[in-house]
Amino acid sequence: MKTADGGTTWNTLNSGTIDGLYSIYFSDINTGYAVGVFGTIIKPTNAGLTWTPLTSGTIYELQSVFFTDNNTGYTVSDHGTILMTVNGGINLD
């Protein structure tokens, strides 16, 4: 769901995945990341209108995602795996 008026109204967005999602973070008005079950990571670059899957390299549930800037981000799994990217999700270590 997305709001542009402080939460008065909400619009449904299609994430393009049937996998459960646990956390979402937008590093700017257009670029975001959502993470969830089976290592799912998806990214929009157009304020959430369309989402592109990214490869996480894990099958564990990713519980949380946070970016310190547009390129550097972290996600953590339910098994203690911490993944980091320094290039906006292109590569995860």
C-alpha cells in the first residue's frame, strides 16, 4: 500500500511476488527495497509502481532491510545471516 497524503488514503500496489514480505525501506522517493520469505528481495525505481526481483543468495527469511544512502544497505535473516550491498542491491555480500 502507498500513501501520498500522510495516511489519509492508501492505494494498493502490486509487488509482482506472491512471497510474503516482512520489511520495506525507501532510500529516496523512487527507490525502495522489500524483503521476505525464501530470501526474496524486490526493488522499485519508480515509487513502487513496478518491482524488480534481486538475487539474495539465501533461502532464509529476510526479516528487515535498511539503507544508509542510495547505495549502501543491509538486510538480516531469521538465521542470523546479514547481507550488505554497496551498489544499490546489484551485488550482496
